Amino acid sequence: MSEDGTWKGAAPRPISRAAEREKAEAEGEDRKEEEAKMMEGGVEGKEGEDGKVWWRVAGPGLPHEGSRLHTCIEGRYVTLFRHRGVLSAIDAICHHAGGPLTLGAIEDIEDLGNSVVLCPWHKFMVDIVDGTKAYRKVEVQGGKPVVGGWVRGKVVQRAHSVREDEGGVYLVRNHT
């Protein structure tokens, strides 16, 4: 033990989950303010022929292939993805623990034929097109857990309709 009462070579004390959440919430509030300023006057909502309000969220071709774009529609944070030529949108905040879901890495699951985003907080996997969860099942063989195949679970994250034309990229906010 050193003179100041700490153990030599001791690792720093871990931050509690509550402290981590408070820190993330504070960072999220700062990010929300920045996004609100950025989006002020920049998003247009117009009723389409289908009676739904289509919000113009980006210019044509955005986001670029392999990237994403974050926006706020009617107070809901949404992320648009363009991945493997598919344009999609899901809620940006993870349903599981309120984490920054859509800041996570994107992985392709060949066995399921889909692409998921991994929540950076708990590695929860959510399909970027339809919001279903994906996971590896665990089977018990000989009394021991063994990792099984990939499974597509239930819808856990709100997905939104997206379309693109020469005027830009448009999104309909899914209210359910």
C-alpha cells in the first residue's frame, strides 16, 4: 500500500452503471441540443398521396453507401442507413436500455441474410431494415451450454418507411 492509502498498481475504480447512464444521458442531452439546432428549419414535412406525412431528411444520394445519417422527426431520433444498396431507417435510441444504438458497428449475418447494428452499450443486435432482434441461440448438450445457430427474434425497434427520388430522401415516421 502506498503512503496515500491506495494499492500500488491498482486499477481505477469502476464506474457504476448508474453513473455511466447519467454520463450518457448528459452527453445525449448535449447531442440532442446540437441536433435540434442543426435540424431547425432543415426538415420539411408534406402530406403525400397516401395521406402520410413524408419528411425530407436529406438530399439525393445521402447517406452515402456504407454510412448513416441521424435526424429528429417530431421529437423522435431516427437514423437512416444506406447499406449494401438498401436505404432503411430505425429509431436511434435502443429500446433495451436507452443506449445510442445506431452509433454501433454494423455487421452482416450471412446465415440470416440481414444486417444488424450492435448497440455499443450491451452489443444487442437489431436489424437495420425491420427492427427485429438477432441472436445466437444456446442449446444444452450433455448438460453443457453450446452456441447454436442464428435466430431472428421479434420486432424490438421501430422501423420507418423511407423513399428516395430526385428531390431527396423522405421518411414517414412510424407511430406504432
